Amino acid sequence: MATKKAASTTKKQPVKKISPAKTTTTVTTLQAEPTTPVSTGLGARVSQSIRTFDLWRALAAELIGAFLLAGIVLVSRGEPLFVLFGLVGVVLLVGAVSGAHVNPAVTIGAWVTRRIGWLRAVGYIAAQLLGAALAFVVFSSFIAGAPEVSQQAAAFGQQAATLFKAAEYTAYEGKEWFVFFAELLGVAILGFAYAAASRAKETLSRAFTIGIGLFIGLMFAVIATGYVGATAALNPAVAIATQAYSFDHLWTFAIYAIAPAIGGAAGFVLHDVLNPRR
């Protein structure tokens, strides 16, 4: 009995199972470095060439548009109604290519409100000034080829052909600020119209919005400057064709270049404040 009891009281020790050691195998995958396809470089060069070509097309359109507008002003002697339809025609002709700014003040306004980049803005302004200067040269050549008026014809009131020209600085000397603010106000109206037209979906609607904006601006500026014996231009490029600048009188550059630049920027900014883009 004692033997059985001793045997029963003996605890059986559990047998530990020895599990096989786990072997971890690390597999390293080598990934090849991405290579740039040959077509990507070629596509980038083609895209850059297309953008450059589009810029040159736009510059050519601005030069042609400024030439036409300056010629219209010279031929119509700055009559607002003729200039209205002339600008409408110019916008319809070259608007799809460059936007038909044809005015450095408008280009400055578009640049200030980030509608165009600085490179395009500089190119536009250079093309516009060149186009207006070319119009002056061409029409001056026509005037030079006109026959002289004889003394007998002059006695009957016939006058020699002359090119339209802005009033001399001496005509409004001492009243420069009146002309300055008249130019600024007129171009501000034009810039507001350009900014509004940029949202028009139809080309004809856009063209007439810009044309009517110029007509209203000219009506204000022509009447205001007429009170003091000056001439309104509302376009620094057209001012070249009308011989408004004078190196002897720096006020002319302030009136026909600086004032329109300020007015153009003010018109665009005012429109965007009143009607922000969404």
C-alpha cells in the first residue's frame, strides 16, 4: 500500500516537445531604376517649340492690330465713333490670336491682374509700339506723296494734305494735371471694359464690349481735354502715331504714357474687386 501511495504521489513531468528551429529567409528584390523614355524629351521639345511659335504669332497679331488701330485714328482724326468700330474690327481680326490688347495700358492691366506673364507683356508692349510707329511712317509717306496746293487753289480755301497730330504742349501748358487725369480716367474705363470682355463667351460680344468701352472712355477724355486745348489718345502706342510725345517737354510722357498705365491697371483691378473670378 505504501508503494502504491508513493507511486500515486509521484507527479508526471510533462515531456517538452522540441520544435524545429524556424528558418527565416529574406528575399531582396532589386528594382531597376526608372529610365526616362526617349519620347518624353522629344515631346518636351515639341511642346516648347509650339509655345514659342504661339508667342511669335501673338506678337505678330499685336503688331498688326496696333498698326491698324493707329492708322484708323490717323485717318479718322480721332473721331470716337470711327475708332469704336475700328477697334471692334481689330478685335475680331486678331483677338483669337493674341487677345487684341493693341494698347500697352491694357497689357499692363492684364499683367497686374495676372492674366498674362511678364515675358508676354513685354513682348506685347514692344510689338504695339512698333506697330503704331510703323503706321506713322506709312501714312507720313502717303502725305509726302500728295500733290502740293497751288496758290490759286489755296486762295479758294483748298489746304494741303496733313497728317492728324495731337495738340502742341504749349496749347495746354500750365494745365497738365487736367490732361493727366483725363487720360487716366479714360483708360480706366477702357481697362474695365477689357476685363469685363475677358469673360464674354461670344467673340462678337467681346469685341463690342471693348469697342464701347473705348468709345465711352474717349467721350470722357475728348471732352475733358478739349476744355483745355489738348488731345486725348488713351493709348501710349497711338500717341506715337499722333506725335503727342515731345522730348523738350517731359510732361507729355507723363500724360500719354504714365497716366494710361495707371488707368489701365486701375480699371482691371476695379473690375476684379467688383466681380471676382470664381
